[in-house]
Amino acid sequence: MKKKILFISTANLTTNPRISKEIKLAISLNYDVQFIGFNMNNWSDEIEKKHIETLKNTITLYYINAGRKPFLPWFISSVTEIGLRKVFFLFTTSLKANAYASNKRSFLLQQWFQKNKPTADLIVAHTLGALYPVYQYAQNLKTDFAFDVEDYHPGEKIHNDINNEHQRRIFLLRQLLPFAKYISCAAPLIELQIRRTILSDTISTHIFTVNNSFSQQEFIKPVLTDKEEKLNLVWFSQNISFGRGLEIVLPMLEQFANKITVTLIGNMDTHFYQSIVVQYANFVQVLQPLSQTALHKKLAEYDIGLAIEDANADENRNICLTNKIWSYYQAGLYIIATNTKAQNKFITENKQHGVIVNFSENDFKKLFQEIIDSKDLIISAKNKRHQTAINDSWENETKKLIEVWK
């Protein structure tokens, strides 16, 4: 009889690529796979339909609506979240109150479990909002659960009820992670931070890093730019907007406009486009969001990947390794990475794959002139970088998951 693994996210497969990769791994190992996620009611819905079409005959998919339709569940979950935040001082030690005040999708998941009873040998939660409902449901089933820490949630930028929300996230992780069968982390420094701040020395929960790389099958042989062509730079994200460093970097790149092109791939914020991007239309182009597979193949056309992260934005941004730096690395691109702790560590360990830069205008311009002067060398090494990165592909990283699932 096949073992059953139930994967749960408060996002969907499009906006949570890491859970999608784990699901595909479990399918390849012949597990009976189920997924519970949310209809996001945004740009990702169209891409999500393609995921569903690909997987519908292979796994069981359940979706909960994150929007206002149907109205009643949305309204009750919203009122619960807002109300608990207002009286949070009365319930600081309640797991349920901490979870529902932190994320209303925890409430929606809990309600879904009361009506639906999927069985599983292992339940894997992939977002903080899923952690408490998964813990509770696993207890009811008397089965194991695991938690994947893709980001260090207490260190993420919090916009509302900041101090209380930080407290809630710490509380939920400290109270619930010791009961997990295992904890997987998406970057070495995230694992280190979980060990330092969440798990005490007396807790024996198995914790390990599964780097957030991708399947080597998703990347194709790099296209070598002709010597007469401009250097092709790329930056991508689910959303293109303020606060991601582009408003700082694009003006510094303008002086090289006759020698470079910059392609931005993602869902463009209209205000950001009108305020920032349109000024640099002579060397910047914008592409709509692509599926993960299409994006990774598209990267073969570029020479340099911009891994622009602000170390001061929040603690998580300083210690995480983003999807983009792994994508650039595996596509064979030369990486220009800003100086976060995680990216600094990554480039130091992979010196032939890129360089670290800070946001200083003089340093950035000096570095970029050196890169333009080294254009031929950077392009000629694309294939070598692409081949070297195979050692860190998802196929190799997942050996840790395969072992713990057994």
C-alpha cells in the first residue's frame, strides 16, 4: 500500500514553488500525494490552472478560496483575525488565538479540516499560516507532521500590529516545531537562526537544510551572446514594485544604456512603472510573469542576473537565498549580488559565478565598468558555470528529503 503525503500551503503552487518541487519529488517516488492550497484571486490564477491541468490525474488537489467569494467564510475569518488582534493581550498564551490573529487562512484551514478528513502518513506544512492547523489535524489523525521553513518568519517585514505579530510568530514556532517529525530549511543561515532563536538545546527534532535550488532538467544550454551585441541583464520576481532595489539600481545603470539591456520579468505595479521604469525605456524592457519552467528556459538568453536584495529591509532578507539567485546560478548567468549575509556567503563559496556589490553609486559604477570590460570572458564562461551548478541541483538536494520520508 502506498504511503500518503499531504502537502499544505496558505498560498498556491504558483506562488509557492518550493512546495511544488516537493510534490513532484513525492510523485516520482510513487507516494500517494495530496495538496491543499488557496485560490489567490490574483495574477497567479492563470498559471495555477496549468499546474492543475498537469497534476489533476496524478494527485488529489484541494483549494480553499482566499477571496470574498463565498462571502461568509471570508467575513468570519476576517472578523476573527481583526478581533483577536484588538484583544490579543488577553490571549497571548493561546495557540489558537496566536494562529488566527496572525493569519486568517489558519482559521479557514481549520474550518476546512472540520468538514473534510483526508488521511495521510505524513503532513507537510509549507507556510506559517498552515502550521497550527496542520499540528492540530496531525494530532487528531495521530500521524506525523513536518514543517518547511522557506523564510525566517519572525524576521520578515511586518506591516500591521508589528510587535504583537513578531511575538505571535516566535510563540507559534517555539510551541509547535518541537512536535514536528522534521524541520527542513531553505538556506543554511535560516537553519542557523531557527536553531538559535526557536529550538532549545534539549529539543531533538531533526532539522536540516534543503537548498532551494531547482531541477537541472528545467535549464537548457546557455545562449552565447554575440560579441557585437549588448550585455543582457535580467531581474525577475512575482511582483515588480518599489522596495526591491530597482529604483536604486536602474538610475546607476543608465550611463551604460548603450552597452546593456535590462529585462524585468514579473507582475508590474502600474505606479512603479509610471514613476520609475518608463524613465529608462531606452534600455529596460518588461515581460509578463512566466511559469517556472518557461522562466528557467528563458534565462538561457541572458548574460547577467541581478540579485538585488537590501540587507536592511528585514532580517529574513539578509539570511535567505532567493529563488532568483538559484535560478541565475543554475542557468549559468554571472550574478551581481548585493551584500546580504546569505548572498555574501553564497558568492564566497562560488567565486566564479558572480560578485558582491553594495548600493554605493561609486562602487556600483566602478564594478559595472569592470564587468563591461570583461564581457567576453563572462559570456564565454556561461557553459562552464551552467555545468558546475548541476552539483547543487534539486536532484542532489532532495536526497535529504528522500531519506527522511522513508
